[in-house]
Amino acid sequence: MSSFIEIKDLHFSYVNDLEDPPVKTEVLKGINLNIEKGEFVAVLGHNGSGKSTLAKCINAINLPESGAVYVNGMDTLDENNLLPIREKVGMVFQNPDNQIVATIVEEDVAFALENMGVEPNEIRRRVDEALKTVGMYEYRLHAPHKLSGGQKQRVAIAGIIAMKPDCILLDEPTAMLDPHGRDEVMKTVKMLNEQGVTIVLITHYMEEAAQAQRVVVIDGGEVIMDNVPKKIFSNVETMKNLGLDVPQVTELCWELKKAGYDISTEIIHEDECVKKLYEMLK
Amino acid sequence: MIKDITIGQYFPGNSVIHRMDARIKIIMTAVFIVMLFAANSVWGLLVGIAFTILTFIISKIPGKLMLKSLKPIVPIIIFTAILNLLFIRTGKAYFEWKFLKITDEGVDTAVFMMIRIICLIVGTSLLTYTTSPIDLTDAIERLLSPLKKIKVPVHELAMMMTIALRFIPTLIEETDKIMSAQKARGADMETGSLIQKAKALIPVLIPLFVASFRHAEELALAMECRCYHGGEGRTRMKQLHMSIVDLYGSIFCVLFLAGVIVINIVV
């Protein structure tokens, strides 16, 4: 059986036609990637590596220049597939202010469903359900601009899960939030994944990536690493050369190993590290 | 300064007027405006004033709020009154000096005009105070929907209004931020002549414009991701529906209009 999301030799360029002759910048240079249903994939890469562009290729905002993207077997190049694909694959952006359309929380969550032409009673039911899922039900009549960043982002996520998508793409959803807001959003994301929603999380925070089942590292428009987080982060030097960080605990273990201690660098979670250090000190 | 703007501000409540259908309220407001300008005698105008005061009391909107919405209009009221005083030259003269001539008709019209404008502002503010912006745009979309037949983009206009309302607080916040940022770099916005003050606003307006375009672009993307494809095949979560309250309201409004017309004919 084929994967839920299949990306085959995907090339994509941005064209700046204000210049003469138009300047073409190739951002994605032959991406091959399969994502299965129910997976939690983190995508890492420094700024300009093409990770956001890749995400926009998955829900048919960007169309491949060559190669192909299939979502649940549907080709993103076929215009008839546009709306069905966007119903299957929701996307959450970085700035919560720029993705909230309505002046009342519940109206905003209903926006996607109204676009899809769902019956009013069904919309009501699904909006309430989505708001309860992200824990924002008691705020349903509030004005979005009076909420905190983390709350706004959860409203944005509710707006997506009301569509009942199979997959959610999150493009640095926590970049503009404080630690508390980040925590709120990550908890929501993990809970959704446990309910069977496929998650593709683009992030700059290694601690968030460490919570995924699989990490894909993109550099210069190509997938250069694709593995479980432990394996990815244990290559501390490779990651640093790419301009990326590793979780703090991994770095600690790496430094200890360099200093001659017998410790694995495949440690990515805090409690794991604490346990290991405790054993060593005993 | 910016925060004083009350236009379009919704004051949540549960009065009879709050519960009325937004479409009926818009039509009633239109009828009310006709009523005010149709009244050409003292008695007719009194009916108009009575209507304004009655709806105001029923709506349970705090008087302070209403005064606040009247405040910015005061210069316009005074200006209109002066214009009427000076430029109506018919009737018996109370006072004459060189080209100035104040007549009894001029005074009458000036007073009438002032009362009309005040009633007008109170009446129309009541509409926006008692109706949520979403209901309002929804109602406008419904009321204008016959125009779709002659290719007027009614849905798009309503959508634009909703988004504009949604972004007012965001842009105010942003203006504050930019102003602070410019002040931190030594920009002086408080002192100087009017022209200097206007010039000082340029470094605020330009970043604000750039930011608005960025907001617009990202918002459009986010809307596309949520399957937005115009008004076709769209449903609404909240349906507007008329109830018995709307019937009473309409009757109430029509009675007052009829009253004004009858007074016009009789007096």
C-alpha cells in the first residue's frame, strides 16, 4: 500500500519576475519523502533551507515544478483535488494573528467548515468539539485579540481540527510564543497525534523535535537525514555543521563523552539524562 | 486618541433590541433616518425625538457610552448650525450687520438640523452598539444579495468588512508598537506645528502599511488553507432568523413613521 503523503523527486523554485530577466531561485532540489498515516514527523533545517516551502507543497499551496506530491493518492497538480487535499491536510502558521479571520473565537473555528458547506447544526457540533479538544471552549465567545499568544494558536489549531483533517502541518507554530504558550501548543499537538492525526511539525526548537517519532533534516533543498530523533541528535557534530542545535541534554552528554566519560550521545530527554548521570555518580 | 473611536463597537447585552434580527434593525435605521428628515414641523420632530429616546431606553445602553459617541460629532453639529444660521437669508431678520443677516428661519433650521444630527447619531450608534459586527456584515450580505444578479460582489464586500473589523485592534496594537519604537529612536511626535506633527507620522504610517500588506498576504494564505474559495457553496454556522420581537419592532417603527407623516399633513 502506498503512503499517506508521497513526495517524489520534488523540485520547486520561486521566480522573481520583477527583475529582468526574471530571477529563479531553486528552493527544493529533488525531495523524496514518504509519510505514513499517524506518524509524528519533525522537520528541521536552518532558515532558507526550504522546509516551509516543502510544507506548502504538501497542501497544494505550492505546486511542484517537476516531480509529484500525492496526498492519500491524490495528485496535488490536479486542480479538482485542491479542496479535498486541503480538507485532509490542515496547516497552522507561525503568527497566530494572521490566521484568525473572524472577530469571535467560535466564528473563526467555524470558518473552514462554512467554506466546506457543512450543515449549520453539524458546524455547531464540530466547533464545540474542536474547542473542547484544545481546551478553549470557555473562551468561545471572546474576541481573539484579547487572548494570549498560546491561546490564539490553540484557537487556530481548533480551526484546523474542526475540518477533521488526517494530517496537520505546523509551520513553526511556537516561534512567537513564550515558554508557557509553547508548552500549551506542544501538549495539544501530541494529544492530537495520539488520537491518530498525522503531524508534520516544522520547528527550530530541538526539544520539540525530540518528542517526534521521526526527524527529517533538510538542507539546501534536499533531505539529508531522516531517522528517529535519537539517531539524528547523536550526530552532534554533523548537526552543528548544518547550523542546527541538538537538545541541551544531548549536548551535555556529548561534552562529557569528549571529556572521556563513558556515556551515550543517544540521550535526548531530560529524565533519561538525569537517570544516566545518577547511575554514573552512584 | 485612537482608542476613543467607538464606531462599530459592540456592547453585548440582552435587551429586546439586542435580540432583534440584524436585517430588521438595518431597515429600521433606514426608516428612522427617513422619519427624521421627513419631519418638517416641531411636532413631527418631537415624534422623532420620542422614538430615539424610547429605543435608547429599551436598549439599556449606558448613557455615558452614548455621550462618548456623540463627542467627536460636536464640531460637525456646531459647523452645520453656523452654516444654517448664516446662509439662510429668508424670513424675518433678527439681526443685521453688513453681510451678516440672521433670520428666524435660519434659527429654526439650525435648531432642527442640530436635533436631527444628534438623533441620527444616537439612532445609528444604537444599531452598531446592539448588533455584533458579524451579524451586521451577515445582514448586509443578505440584504444586498439581490444585487448578486447584477454581478455585484456582495459576499466579497461582506468578507472584506469582517476582516477589516477583525484587524482594527491588531492594527491599533501595531501602531502603538511602531510609535514606541520610533520614539525609542528619538522621534518627536508631540511637539511642533500641525505640519510638523503630520510629518512626524510618516515614519509610523510607512511601517504600518508594509505590515498590513504582510498581514494580508499571510491571512490570504491561511484562508486558502482553510478551503476558502469565495461565497459559492458556503454555509453559515449562525443563521439569522426573525422572531415575534422583530414583528413588534417593525410595527412600532412603522407607527412612528406614520405619525410623522400624519403630522406633516395636518400641521
